[in-house]
Amino acid sequence: MRDLSHQQIVGVERRKVPRNISLQNRIIINISGVRFETFKSTLEVYPNTLLGNPKRRKYYYDNVLEEYFFDRHRGCFEAILYYYQSKGRLRRPNSVPLDTFLEEIIFFDLGQDALAQVRKDENLKEVEKAQLPRNRCRRYGDMVPVTALGRLTAVICALAGVGTIGMLVSVLVDRYHRIVFRTFVSFQNWFYGLLMAERTAEKRRIEGPVTKA
């Protein structure tokens, strides 16, 4: 029923426009190969949107074909065009996934009122802004499931943590080796001194006491 109402509104708009209307007011919008025809005056009712702003939509104009081309979702655009023609009524077609429909609304910049209308119709609750901790180190961790930047930061922090731990282990192992080596050398010197003292004492015992002349 929604798709049918969209098609009907296009026909109603055409019947309302006089036949002698200037061709300059007529506009063709190509959505991935499907052409839609409307009027500039219809779009410019909402000048803050992408299609309603002449300067913004000019970027998508094809001078050769004399039409505006958008590589966007075809099924969604019928509902978006209906939004202009019906002075603000926005309904998601049954065949279009909700996330895709929201992406198209954001791309064509229909505004917060349009998004609020969809949220109401779809019984969606607006996501509350996450409260991040004051500690910056903890913020990065909390950002991980929320933003791509948070994920990247988390990876960098994880690699930095692994590197730091690796350096600490390397330093500890190096110090351990030095301590063991010094202990071994000291023990070796002590043992060598003890051995030499025993040999000297044994030599003196064998030779007997030295007799003075």
C-alpha cells in the first residue's frame, strides 16, 4: 500500500502542473538507472536538504544527459521523493530494510524531523550518548565497541602494552643473567682462592718448617 501511494502522488503532481509550465522548472533525477521526474519548486520547499539546495545538488548534475545522477538505492528514493511531494510525509517501503532507509535519509540530508518521524513510525528509541570516564586511558577502552577510531586506538594501545611488557621482560632477563654471571664469577674466584690456599698449606706441610741458619 505504501508503494502504491508513492506512485499515485507522482501522478497527482503532474496533473497539478499546467502544461505550459516552463521546462526550466522540470527536473530529472537518475537513481542508478531509474529516472524520476519532478519540479525544482517541489524540491526547494526544503532548501536545507541535498535535493532542495541548488548549489549542493549541482555537484551531481550530468551536463550531457541533462539530469542529476545518484548511485543510490532505487526503492528508497521513491519514498524520499514522496517526502517532498507530500510536504513532509515519510514512510519506509516494506521491501526496504530499515538500516538502508536510514542511510538514504542521512545521505539526502532530510533532517532531524524526518529521522524523528521514522523513529516514531518504527518504534525506535534514540540512542543516548554514552558517558565516557574522565580518565583518558579508560575512555579509549570504552570507545572500542562504539567507534572505528576507538577500535584503532584499542589496537594501538594493545600493541604498545605488549611492547612495554616485552621490554620489561627483556630488561629483567638481562639483569638476571648479569646477577647470575657475577655470582658465578665471585664464587669461582672464591673457590679458586680457597683451592690455592689449600695447596700452599699442603706444600708447606710436605716441605716441613723452614730452619733458620
